[in-house]
Amino acid sequence: MSDDWDAQVVIGNKAKVPKVAKGNSEVNDWDTKVVIGNKAKTAKVTKGNSEVNAARRAGAVVSTDKKTTVTNKGHVGPDHQKIAKLDRDNDVAPPPKINASVGKAMQTARMELKLSQKDVAAKINEKQSVLQDYESGKAIPNPQILGKLERALGVKLRGNDIGKKLEGPKKST
């Protein structure tokens, strides 16, 4: 038997089923004894080598099972394989920051409209600190916020021609 701490050995007798001859419904195993009033032997769980060897010598059925642990998924530790893989990768880069030209275009458009950062932040339903991060170039670009800023300031902040005035809605003809 292995000395694994999580190995579990079950010792017990296999239930004897009487043999039936082909074409004959009579039971051939007349030597089996039926004892009324005794409980059937239950399987015994042990981790010791001596009990396992004694059971094998006695001819008992011995099965070895690994113990499986059930864990709470809320308390699962870190995935070390994933962390090691990330450590080996050399091409890990921080998320892209917003371009400085976008921040300058925002500032100039805001100054032309004579609005403070607080006013623009209130118009787009964002915090003033978010607007400061965008103007300083520290923010991670979010298309939704950039879209709100474009509409509030009337200046293009994405794609080509950053800082160009937005034209009105396209007229269908």
C-alpha cells in the first residue's frame, strides 16, 4: 500500500450471490449458511498497512481509493499555473493610456465653451477626477466616455482628425 496521506483503503466482504445452473432454476450453492439476526459486515476504512495486509491474508476484498477534497469555490487559492505563465511572458504590457493630443483637444474645446472641468463632468454624468485623468493623459480610453465628451464639447476625440469640430447630424436625402 502506498504511504499517501490521502489514500483510503476499504476492507469488506463481497456479497455472495448463489450460482444458478443454465436452464435450471435450482440453486447450486447449498453450502452457504444464512444466519438470521446478525448484521451484515460493513466496509471498514483504514490507513494502516497492518490491517490491510491482514485483510488480504484473510481473503477479504480490498479496494484503495484516493480521498477527494471538496472545497468551497469562494475560498479557492490563486491559480499558480496562470501566475507562472504570466511571469514567463515577456510581452506583458500595461493597458494603453489615452493620447496626449486627445487631452489637449479636450482642454481647448472646454476653454472655448468657457466651461470648467466640473461643468463638463456634470454634463457627461462622470466624476471630475475622471475628466482630469482624460485631460492629463492618464486614463485608460473608454469609448462610452469619449463619446459623451465628443457630444458635450462638440469636438472629435477618436480616430483621425482629433480636435476637429463635429459636424451636425447627417441629413438623409
